[in-house]
Amino acid sequence: MTKETLIIIGLILIVMGAWALSGFYPMGTEPAWHSIAKIVIGLIAMGIAIADKKS
């Protein structure tokens, strides 16, 4: 997976989790732990992409 792809996926996950937690636009019945998990996984993906020295 390229660095850019990992950054995009991480950003999408962070936005999805934050959007679901905000309550601004209800996206179904997603529990809060699922939204928090999306944010954490997105942050991990961003951290891996930023720390990767290959690209």
C-alpha cells in the first residue's frame, strides 16, 4: 500500500468517526465505541504513513 493511499484511508476513517460522534448527521445506529475505534484506527494509519521513510 502506498503512503498516499494510507493517508487517504486514515483521513476518511477519522472523518467518518468524528462525523458519527458529532451527531450532526445521524448515520444509522452506530455505537460510540465503533466511532472511537474508527478514529483510533485512522490515527494509527496516519502515524504509519507519516513514519514510513520509503516513499
